[in-house]
Amino acid sequence: MIRFKSLQRVTNSGSFIPEVDGLRFLAIGMVLIYHLDGFLIKELSNELCGESVQYYGMHRFFQNGYFGVELFFTISAFVVSLPFARYYFENGNPVRLNDFFLRRLTRIEPPYLISLLLILGIHLLILNGEKFRDYIPSFYYSLFYSHGFFYHRDFQPLVNNVTWSLEIEIQFYIIAPLLAYLLFKTNKYGLTLLIILTLLFCIITKFPKPEIISLYEYFHFFLLGITVAYCKSKKLNWSLLEGMNQKYSQTLISILAFFLMIFTDITFMGPLHTWFKLLLSSLQMFFMFVLFYNLLVSPHNKLWINAPFFTIIGGMCYSIYLFHNQLIMSVGHYLLKVNLTSYFILNYIILGLILLLAIIIISTVFFILIERPCMDKNWPKKLYNFLLIRQNNR
């Protein structure tokens, strides 16, 4: 039986913020729903085409789950920039660049590399040699987080198609210390500049995009995360939000901001006037800021998002993210061969629950065996000492 403690995130700084993992739960939940719904609607519609049409509205709503990726970008920016903000504004511990980049490498790279090799191995078992050779170039580009620079934006990584977003995360990590210095250390108008830059990139990225996917078109979400870290470190509490928190519960404000943020997502709204899209995008950033501010900056009592279930699932979101879509497509492919019922919605629910359970089980095992040990910043030294002792005992 897996112990509850073995599922908890390992923190080295001692400053665990449960609301962050609660937000990660929301983000990974949205991404799971997006991919599950997309797979089930497409595959089940081939068998029960007539009945699936009446659930088109549900499908359109669930496809807003794509926005969970942008939530991850904002969360990452907040987590990465908060130590810099505390150093510059609160006389906290200095952030050494060597430690910063080494920590990113030892924390992110082993689970990423192992997951790529595992998934590539599965492809090798399923595909014949000729088709498998098509995967090799894409694999090498993904290995070095450079797939997006060598392929058109519509061509996703073949080994694991969700890893395009990790490439954008890496691009942000590279420039994060410089951004923190420019916005926190050298500019006394840092907050004003952050707001202007966030709105500016929110607007210009809605116009024609480059042929490759890069940090550029998602930069405003990272800037928003930096803004929240700025507010938290500066302990900025605005009376408007405080008044709202006194009049209504913070839970209600968070839920309202969350759904308004989703409903103002323009990705799946179809053909709208450009200026209307710009207005919705600005509103979306505002509701997103209210959500993050309300949970991470404004003082509050313990909220539902701090519950162990949410923080544990959110804490293992990296493992879930690495495997979920491959499991949906591979396990789902075999599940579809089983005749369940003649009703679309029943098949949709049953297959969705089975796939969700498979994702949680396999991701939990990977989290315990691979990801969680890598959360300890001293794991390379401990592994070296362990191997050295084994060698000496022979």
C-alpha cells in the first residue's frame, strides 16, 4: 500500500505553498479533460456519429481545457521568479545562477529523458522499422528541447506531442534570471512595466504568428506569473480586492474568476472581430490575475484548494503531463475494441473514467520511482555516494 507521505512533493527551500499545487491541479485537470474529450469525441463519433452531435456544446466547453497549458506557464513563472523577488525585496537568500540552472537540470531532465525513452520504446514495439525511422529525427530534436525551431508550428513532436510546451518552459528558464534583474533590481517602476509589457504581449501575439512555436506568443502568461510574484514579495494588498474578500468568500471569488477566465478564452471562439478578441484577451488576463492574486497574494484562511487531494495530484502534475496523452491514445485504442453499450454518453463516461484511472496509476508509479527522488536537490550526490559504497563493498 502506498503511504500518503510518499506522494507528497519534496521541497528543498522549506517554503511549501499549497495553493501553488492546488493551481497545478486545476491546470492538469483542464489539460486531461481537453485530451480525453478530444480523443473520445473523435473515436466514438466514428461508431455513434448520430448521437455524438447532440453533445457538441459539451465538447466545445471541454476543449477550453487547452488553457491549462497557459496556467502552467503562469505558475512556472511565479515559482521561478519568487526567490528572485524575495532576494531583491525582502533581503532573502541570494539566487546563485549555477545553482539555479543546475536545479532546473537535475529536477526536470531525468523524468523528461526517461519518459521519452520509455515512450520511444513503446513506439518501437508497435511500429515496423520503416515507420519507426520517421520518429528518430523528432526524438533528437525533442531531446534537446529544440523541436519547435526545426518544424512548422502545426507539426507536433512525434514521440510525445505534449513536449512542445516544455520547450517553451526551458526558453523561459534561460532568460528568467535576466528578467528578474531587469524588473526587480534595476527598475523602480517594475510593477508598472510588468503590467504594460503583459498587456502589450497579450495584444501583439493575437496578430499573425511566426511559423514556429516559441516563448514569444506565450510571453504574457509568464509576465503575469512574474507580476504575481512581485505582488506577493512586496506584500501588495489592494483595498478593492480586500473589500471583495470581506463581502464574499474567497472561494467564491476564485471559482468565479476561474470560470470567467475560461469563458473569455478566444482559442475556440471561431471567427470574431480582431478588436473583440483583443478585448476578451485583456479580460482573460485580468480574471487570471484575480485568481492568482486571490490564492497566492491576498491573506486568507485555508481554502478548498489546499486540501491534500488537490495538492497531491497537483504535486505530481509533471509525471501526469508527461504520460497522459500517450496513455489516452495507446490504452484508449485497445479499449475501443471492446463493445460496451450502444449509447454514446455511457461509453464516453466509462472509457473516460477507465483512462483517467490508468493515467493516475501509471503516473503515480513514475512519480514515486523517478520524479519524486529528483525533487531532492542532493540526489546526484546521494546517488554517487550510494554507487561508491556499492563499488567498495564488492
